[in-house]
Amino acid sequence: MTTTIAARTARRSSRLSRGVTMVEMGIVLAIVAVLSCVAVASTRGMKDRQLQQGVAAELAGDIQWLRMEVNSRAQPLRLTLDRNGRGSCYMIHSGPADACRCEADGPALCSGEAHLLKAVYLPAQLGVSVAKIGTGRSTEVRPGRLTFSPTLTVEVARQGGPAIRHVVAITGRLRSCAEGGAVQGLPAC
């Protein structure tokens, strides 16, 4: 009887030492694949959110810079938003509203007496865009009282996510908010 127990134990241990079966390996690989997909999607979403928040922060800073430039130059300047088939942009420039445009390959160009001070171009493949909400595509800031006319609401949108809005009052006061309060640190619009 002792021999029989020893033989059984030897057979079991030889079965256990063979390794993993194809089914077990397939299950492990399926679990790893699912976890990898979740991690990649999460990382992509975080990258898109950070890009959107970076563009929104740069735009807010440029709106304040525009006010300082108008004051130091003592001449009216404009913030103009434009969109073409390959992306969107905003430009800070002198001259009339329709004097500056985003070109299809990215750079902004101004015609006539207009002078371009700054342009930020966002290619469509980035998934982030800027657009003026309301009528027109430009606002002018005048020296003296530094008033914005017309008032300005700019939306920094990203594909598949809530937009960040900058609302500029006629006095130049900037208020930022997020659709549904979905961006940490910003109130709901």
C-alpha cells in the first residue's frame, strides 16, 4: 500500500511540473490585453485634457497680455479667431477684423496695414480647437478704458470632452468656466 501512494504522488507531481496549458495561457493573455487597453485609453484621455487645459491657460494669459499691449502701444488691437479645414487659431493683431486669417497649412497671415503680434494655431489632429461663441469672429480692445467690443466668449473644446469657456466682459474682466463643471478647479458654465 505504501508503494501505491508513492506512485500516485509521483504521477501527480509529474503532471504539475509540466507547465501551463494553452487555455491558461490564453486567459492570462486576454486579461493582460484588456488591462492594457484600459490603461492606454486612460492615458490618452489624460493627455487630451492636459492639452486642452494648457491651450485654455495660454489663451487666458494672451487675453491679459493683449490688454497690456493696448495700454503700452496706445492703439487699438484685436483678438480674432479663425477656422479652416485643417484646424483653428487665434491671432492678436492691429488693423481691421478681416485683415488676418489662418492659412490652411497653419501660419496666420495679415494683409494691408494689419500687423500680427501673436498667433496660435491648433491643427485638427490635436483634437483641441478654439472658437468664438456668438456673432463675429473678432473683438477689439481700445486704449484708455481698455474695453472689449464686442464682448467675448471663447470656447476651447476637445473631442469627446467638455469645453472650457473664457468669458470676457466689456471691461476686460476674464471669467473661466467648464461645461457642467467637469474640469477640476473651474466652476460650471
